[in-house]
Amino acid sequence: TYTVTVTDPATGCTDVASVTVDSNLEKPDPIVTDAVVCEDDLPYVWNGNSYTASGTYTITNQDICTADLELNLEVYEILEGIVWSDNNGDGCQDGGEAPISGQTITVYECINGVPTATVATDINGQPATSTTGTDGAYEFCLDPSITYVVSTQVPAGYVVSPQDSGACSDSTDNDANSTGTTDCTTPECCTDIGLTPEMSVGSTLFIDDDNDGIFDPTESALTGKTVTINLHDAATGAVVATTTTDANGDYYFSGLTPGDYYVSFTPPASYPTSSTPTDTADNNVDNNDNGSQADTDGDGVTDGVITSPVFNLAPGTEPVGESGTGGAQDDAADTNGDMTID
């Protein structure tokens, strides 16, 4: 407590006043800086100090009359990957497989591990959607406290590669399911999407009147019959697809991944045997017989199931302009279809 005496010089009169000063002074509220930065912009420099992680940081001023400084730093993380053409359909990025440009990528938020229809927002407050460039890459800087799915529309002529292949590392495998959408993930590197060109196979069942193994111009396709054709995985023998011949005797399988296959069918009772000779090579030759048949009962006549040789389907390598009946069935993507398995 302080006492002040004031004297009037003209009259000599005095007056006394007391004042009490509180010694428990409070420091001013901190001066707060809020900052949100992307991880590729680190370190974040503030008041001469560098910071590399999310958190609250304080610079304390010893002077009770000077406010402390406080930094609330939030670091957003990068979600990135590429879209590539997985030509052999193994779910792995192999040498020589090209990126796919012009592919729209959209990121959606997840809640409790379940994708939602909410498009994520990036560090700039913009919807997390973009188009892949010539390198097939995309990149978003996102809030790491949220999980996300990456999604793309599967373009016509492609199927999605096998997801999470065990044949390669997580940094080089395909992370999307058959619809082109990944599992929920935190922002990370290498959330990649492999798209495999769709392959096709087909051709015609024909009546080989002279039994020379050639579909001659004077001979006709097997019309008026509906024959069930099975497509097999050559590695396992498992039936992977089934179709039937159409009114022209043609059959067609589409939407296939690259690989080795063969076809089989049981001939109709009116044409029970396969013609000879049989071309058992995978040579893309049209209008010849590719069906082999065994003599199962030992009577000297072949019978039962007719089977083609094993053939390989690989993007960009299949015959074009097949001239035979049914040869135009793959014209939408001719180099990805083999219409010579007669």
C-alpha cells in the first residue's frame, strides 16, 4: 500500500490518498499460431525453430508482462499411388508395364472402416479428386486422423488386377478390388491400382464334311444346334466360364484376364466325332480344326469330350482381322482377342 500527500502551494492545504497495488499480476494470454502443413513441406519453421510433427509447442517468455507464444501444428499426410496397365494380370507392377493416364481418381472418407459417399477434402479445402497424368500418378495431402478409400471407374476393355497379390511387395501390388476401389487406409504411399486389358477368345464349330481339318468355303458352320462350351484355366483345369454357341455356330468368351486357357465341349449326337488332322499349336491360324478327341471305349473311333490345345492370351499380341466365321466378335479390341480356336 502506498500513501501520497498532495499540498496546494497557494493555501498550504494538504490531502492524503492511499493506493494498494496487487502484486499477483497475471501473465497475458498466449499468442497462438495455428498452422496446417503438408508433410512434404516440413520442416515448419516458427520463431526460428523447426518442427516436423503435429503437436502443440510453446515458447515461454520469462517476463511476466510478456505473453508466451504457442504453436498448434497439424501435419497432413500424402496419399499417393499410380494406375498402371497390368498386362500379364498378375497384380504386380512388372518392368515394361505402362502407366495409364487420364484416369479419374476420387478419394472417399471411411467411418469405422466402412467407406462412405463423402468425398474427402484435401489440405486446401478442395474435393480430393484428380486425373492421372502421363506417369499414371495421383497425389493428395489429407488429414491423417481420417481413413479413406481410393476409387476409379474401371474403363471399358479392362478388368481390375488381382488385389493384394502375394507375389510382390505392398509397394508394387494392386490395392483395388474388382470395382476399382481400395480398402480403407490412412494416407500412405503406393496405394496403386492395376488395370488388366480384357482378353477374349472364340470362333466357330464347323462341319468338316471331307474330314481334312480345314473349314472349306463349301462347308458350313454347326447351325441349328446349341452346344455348351467350357473355358478352362490351363494351370488347374478348372472351368472359369461357360457359354453356348449362337445360331451361327459361333461362341465367344470376353472379360478374361491374360493367361493360358483351353476350351472343351461335348459334341452333339448328330456329329459325335472331331475331324482330323488337328492343329494342336497355338499359332493363331484360322479356319482349321483345333479339337482333339480321345477313343475312350477302345472301339477305334474317337468319342466324348472335344478339347482344344492350350492357348495363351496376352494383350496386344492376338491376331487381327480374323477372316473366319465369328472372326469379328472381338473387333472392339482386336489385338486382345483370339478368334481362331475352331
